[in-house]
Amino acid sequence: MYRKKIAAAAGIAVLAILIIAGIAGRKGRDDGYVIDKSYNIKLKDIEAFYRDTDFSDDSIKDRFTGSVINRYTLNFFMSLEERFKDAASIEDHMQKAREYLYSVMSMDEADRLLAVYETYLNYQKSLAVKSKEWGTPTSPEEAIALLHRLQEYRRDLFGRENADLLFGVSVKAEEYPIRRGAIIGNREMYGAEKEKKLEDLNRDMWGDEAGSVEAYAKPYTRYREKLRIYGRDLSEMSADEKQAKVREFRESLFTPEEVQRLDEVDRSVAEAKQREDNYYALESRIMNDPDLDADEKNRKIRELQDRAFGEDADAFRRRQVVEKSLDMSRFTSR
């Protein structure tokens, strides 16, 4: 359950929403990377951060032997938050955590870990106030600026080295998709330029692992992303050119069987659209026929729906009711 708190603990879950919402297409200055490259955070570190970690009593001592701040610490703090979530106060929470840690590790290591944990709890408590003070970012550059501001705040509380060790992996996991989304969503650039910028970004942020980054996304995700990357190119192509380009993307990302299934979906969608277009043309004739009264129009339209959609006619009628109710709600809310 504590895994659900990762985004909140990082304090930046809103940034992912901004990318999805499409603000990533706006232009702005680059503020530089939040975490220094000397920390050499790898893809495996990102994977480990989002993977459930074993914090059984027997494993805890081994995880923090030598140093209480390492790649396990932030996740362990989240697990402690969940373990003692019913505590009456921070003081009560700390007392329960102290008793627990004394039972699973040496008192010296427990005290050192608890000192950082208390700072972490106070930091978590202060985030609600700080978030209102900082506001919600409305562009990728503002999102990156917020990441910088958030990490500087952490450095003030934990010390620079400790803050970067604690939160560095989570920051990089958030920063990369923001920067990537800003490139992909840019409506002014053509696909080739975006591809080059993405290559540069991967190399700059992931070094010798740059070639592995693209393989992390599933084929369909990469396909949808490819369509966005080449959005401007596709918008300026003829219908035949666009179809050929889309097929090129599909054949480069999917198996022949998957390409065939996608083609079948396209055909089904096109046929459904054509069927509806034909239906609405005939419906319009009926509605505009001056020789028919309202009851006759309704009867003929229902017969038309039965012929046009067969066993799906009732579903089509239900959809029409929903759409009309939505249209009415929009009208009355003005």
C-alpha cells in the first residue's frame, strides 16, 4: 500500500498530469538538469525505485549497514509511514518507529536513521503549504523550475548530498518524461528534428544506456508516440502519403500479425463511420420531409436505424440519448 505514496512523497505527481494534458508543446528556456550527472543514476535505479522492495524485519539491517542514506532509504521511509499511519501525532509516530527500529537493527544505526526520518516527516508535512506557495506549473519550463525549487528546498532541509541521494532517482524519473514530452508535443518542429532532439536527450541524461531507453515502452505506446512526433509532417501530407507513413511506423514497431490486426481495426472504424454518415444523410431527409408529421418521422427514423445498424440499433439509440443529454447539460450550464 505504501507504494501508492511514491508520487506524493516526491511532491511532483502533478507534473506527469501536465505532460498528459498536452502542455508539453510550449517552448521555453532550459534551466539545466536538477541532479548533477556525477550521481550517475542508471535505468536499473529507476526500475528498483518503482519496484516493491522487501523490507521484512530480517532484511532491514542489511539494507542500511554502513550508510543509512542509500537507494533504499526513501522507499523504506514510505513503508514506515504506512506501517505507523494510525499514529496520533508525529511524536507518537516517531516513538513507534523508534521502538520498531531498535528491534530490528543496532541502536546506533537506528538513531542515525531516525534523525533523517524525523526530518523527512516534517518535510512531508510542510509540502502542502509549500505547494500552495509555489503554485501549479502550466508549462514544461515551469515544471522543470518547480523540480529545481523542490530539490533546493530538500537540500536546505537534508543537506545537499543527502537530499540528492534520497530523492535523486525520483527526480530523474520525473524530469526525463517532462523533457521528453516537451519535445514530442512541440507543434512547430518536424519529426526528424524531434527524433534528433530525443537522441540528444537520451544520450545526455542516460549516457551509455541511451540506446536502451526507447525499448522500455511497449510497442503500442511507442507507436502512438511516433504519431505525435511526426504530427506536423502527417498534417501536411496527402491522404495516400499519410497512410503510407503510418504503415511504415507500424511495420517498424509491430509484428506482421499485429500490423494485420491494426489494419482490420482501421477498416472496421472506417466502415462504422461510413455507415453512420449514410444514416445521418437519410435521417436528414426524413426530418426535412414536409409531407411527414412528427409521428411518421419518428417511425421512419426508427425503421432506418434498424436497417442501418441491425442488432446494434438499440445501442445506437442509447448513445444518441446520452449525447443529447450531454448537449442539453452544456446548454443549460451556460
